[in-house]
Amino acid sequence: MAVLVLTHDPVLFTVAAVLWQACQLAVLVQMLAAAALIDPTGRLVASLSGAGALGTGIGPLAVGAVLDAAGADVLGLVLALGTVIASLPLLRMTVAGTQASAERRLAPCS
């Protein structure tokens, strides 16, 4: 992500943007699959989809405001801290999904 913010080379920016989007889509698919495993009713998948759409809509505004007000260095720190904070619930959800999958394999068929 830092390459997207700090580079002035159009080729490097394009490569970094494509890699970022590919990784983001891969994580989104895994996150939705884990949510579907944890909550078969589909409520968690719906809320995660809504949260992702909200972040996609509001994210550029927030990033632009921080970049204009504080500069690229502060934006990098804010994004790094935000990534760590956002990864904690995802890690918890992944662990819960792994446990739910293991419990379903061990449960006797009725």
C-alpha cells in the first residue's frame, strides 16, 4: 500500500494497484467463506458485505483527508495501525471458522 501512496512511477503504481486489488479480493472471498461457515443463517455474510461496501465508499474520503491534512508519512502510519486493528477480528473469525469446521467433521451424522 505504501508504494501506491509514495511512488511517482506510473508503471510501479499500476503493478502495485493490481497486486493490492488481487490480494484484497482473495481476502474478501476467504472472509465471506469463513463467515458463511460460522453463521449458516447468512446474517454475518450480509453484514460483512455491507461493511465492505461502506468502507469502499467512505475509505477514499478518509484517506484523502488524512493525506491532505498530515501528509504521506502519517497516512502510512495510520494505514499500518488500522490494518493491525482490523486484522484482529478477522483472525478471531478465522479461528472460530476452523473450530466450527472441525466440530462439524467430528459430529455424528443423524
